[in-house]
Amino acid sequence: MDFLLSTPLPPIAISLAVVMFLLGVIFMQKKNKRYPPVAGTLFHQLKYRRKLHHYMTELACKYRTYRMLGFFRYTVYTADPVNVEYVLKTNAANYGKGYYLHNILYDVLGDGIFSVDGDKWRHQRKASSSQFSTKVLRDFSSEIFKTNAVKLACIIHEATTCGKSIEMQVLFLQSTLDSIVKILLGIDLHTMSATNNEGIRFANALAYASGSIIYRVGDVFWRIKRFLNIGTEAAIRRNMKVLDDFVHNLINIKIEKLHKSEEQYEQPLKTRDFISKLLEAKETDPKYLRDMVFSFIAAGKDTTTSSLSWFIYMMCKHLDRQEKIAQEVREATGLNNTSSADEVAANLTEEALNKMQYLHAALTETLRLYPAVPMAGPRMCLGKDYSYLQMKIFSAMLLTNYIFKLTDETKVVEYKTTVTLDIKRLHVHAFPRV
């Protein structure tokens, strides 16, 4: 992975790219078949890896729908709304993840909902949907979001008193990870406060494994390296052992507690976390539950982090919108600038949040301008409402008491080349509202 990121392409790679292009054009066309034009190769994507989204966007503006040649395969990309709707909605059943992506993602996501198709996908979708639609889980999640929003506000308060700049994306990453793990497993990682060594190990292992696994797409030797247990693949295996041991231990404890409660009491234990509720619904396969956990951690952490980061960036670019949202929050909650974080959290009721229409619109516009992932059709995000709830609670908490400004107003924002559209760095200064 490090080699791909830091080393310029040698002449042999450029030559191979040309050969791949010619072979693709000559041999991959079938008689009487219409194919999108070939716009480039995997080597072109590696060459422009630091600005990959720009490169792919330029190709999309030129071709709308096009192919990129890889090793023994090609990938079709499209920015045509008609094609996007057809793939994600109208005929979504024909466009599953497939063996290729499933194999790449398996070590992290297993047979989780984001790496499977068909009956496995439908079963998990149904089981998850039934839990996400319950008032118990929504109320539990709301409490967690408010608790972590208060912790986040306290960290920002400390930074304001010292005049320090804040890397908001790191804080959002920590707070969203703490939140989703508590919702799924019912335990606190405490990554924001850095007081739980086991939680920090888990967070670091997750960051490495999930960040590294996607580079298998451009590494034709990853299976060999995994078999030999060398390089990046050896590091992925080490980190996945940390993650698997942590999650399997918690799942086994929950299964044991459930069995004891069934044997000793008529009434089941009062649990509210996602996995406990699945266990109560007789979903007791540890691997199935493990795969669900990592799939929803991936969905609930990175996408929400990215969206909140871009939202704060946009607020820094439009200070008048910050003030308008702060005013809306004050009117909806009946509070003022001097209210404590705990007071703000206590008044962020469902009724108050529903009144914050301008905040909701600003978050939605941020998602339109900087979408973390595409959302359409039957694979529409199950946790979309939870993500909005978290983003509204965090945003209301922060903007009602603080004004945010970019540390360097002249610096052009950059993104990371990742699956989600992450900001490279988001350094801001926060100032108390008076």
C-alpha cells in the first residue's frame, strides 16, 4: 500500500498500461455488442491516485459512461442519471456485489450485509430493518448521541480556553465510532477521552484494516501476500485478530448472559443494544453477528464522519448560515447562548429537533454537494434516519454555543482518496458565542 502511494509509476508500468489498453480494445469487444468507450486503465488510476476523484470526474464529464481496463477484467463507470437509476433501483437485483468484491472485503466484512447478495442480503436486511424501526433502539441511540455530543462540546470548550486549533474530522471520527459501537454492542470505547486502552487498540486496528483492505483492488498480488502472510496482508491479519477477538468476546458474553436469564428468570434481561436485540430474536450465530457488527460500524462511522466534516467546512465558508442555524436551535429549545452543554442536550427532544428545518436542509444540501456514498433503490441506507438524528444533535450542540472558523481561510480543501469522501484535514478555531 505504501509503495503505491509514494512511488511514481516506472516506465514498465506505463508500457503495460498501453498494452492493456490495446488488448482490451482488440479482444474484449464482441461481435454485435455495444460497449462503453475505454477511457483508461488501472495504471492511469494509480498514476492519478492522489487526485483520483478529480480524474474520474473529468472522465465522467467527457464520456458519461466508460470503461477502465484492469488485469483480465474491466470496470464500467457511469455518471448518467438514467444508468444510475437503472443499476441502483430499477434493476438492482442484477447488479450485486459479486464474487470479486466479496472476496476483497471478506476479511473485514465477512458475509455482512454490505458484501453479500441474494438471500443472505435479504435476510440481514429484514432482520436489521425490524430492529432499526423500534422505538427502543431509536431512544437508546438518541441518548448515546446526546451523551457523546456533550463530550465533544467539552473537548471543544477546552480548546477554546487554550486558543488551540481543532482537527474536527478526527473528533467526529472518534465520536461516531464511540456512538455506533455503543449502539451495536452496548459498551463504551472512550476513544474521545482516550481512557480505555482496549478501546484505543480496537479503534487503531479498525482504522488500519478498513483503510488497507480497499487497496487490494489495485494489488494483483494481494492473494499471494495473504497466503504467505507478508507485507500489508500480514498487518491486516494482525489487526483483524484484535478486532475479531474483541467482538467475539463481547458476543459470547451476551449469549451466555441471555442463556442464564432464560434458565433462571421468566422475564428476559432488559437490553437495548442492537446485538442483544438480535440475540433475543434468536439470531445466535456468532459469525453472523460478528459480520453484522463490522458492516454497521463501517456504515455508521465513516459516512457520518465525512458528512459532519463537510458540514462544518461549509459552515465555516458561510458564517451567516452558522448564525441562522444557531438562532433556530435557540428558538426550538428555548435556550440561549449561555446554556450549558448538558442543558442543550436535555432540550434536544424529538419535538425540538423536528422544528429545526433549516438545519435539516443545510445537512441535506451538504450531502448533495459532498455525498459520502450513493443512496438509492432497495439498498437505501437502513440507518439513514439515525445518521440524520446524530448529525442534527451534534450540529445543534456545537453551533448553538460556538462559532467555527477555518484556521487557514486561504487554504484549498483537499480530500482523501478513500471509499467515502473524507476531508484530508479540517483544522478550525472555535469561539464561544456571546
